[in-house]
Amino acid sequence: MSTKIHAATEALGLPIRPIGTPGQRNDIALAHDLVEGIEADAMLADKGYDADHLVARIVETGMEVIIPPKRDRKAQRPYDAEL
């Protein structure tokens, strides 16, 4: 058995919303809970959070989406790799 910690952080990397799950749980499973109610200019995440439903939710809030697309995505979404 293992545990995975998912966390939303502020600009300096300090956690503002940590959520623990069983280690075998997929990263995207709690993504909506992590971003709910957060106000920021941009939302940065790794490829594990590349899902159309999450990207749409982030765009609805007016944030810029900075999530690298998965390699197998048919339509590669541009993102600011420098940010």
C-alpha cells in the first residue's frame, strides 16, 4: 500500500490545498477538487493533468492553461514551456 499526495500550490510552491489518495489512484482523479475556487493568472501542471475536461474548467475560470500535452494527444495544445 502506498499514498500519493496531490497539492495545489501558490506561486512560490507553498502548498495551499494538499489532498492524499491511495498510491494507485490516477493523478487526474482529484484535479477538479484541487483547482476549485483558486484564483490565479495561470494554472501550471504536469502531463498527468492533461485532460480536456480539466483544461475546459480552467479556461472557464479565466486562467491560462500551462499543461504540457500528452504525447499521444491528436491535437497538440500549445503551452508556455518557459513559464
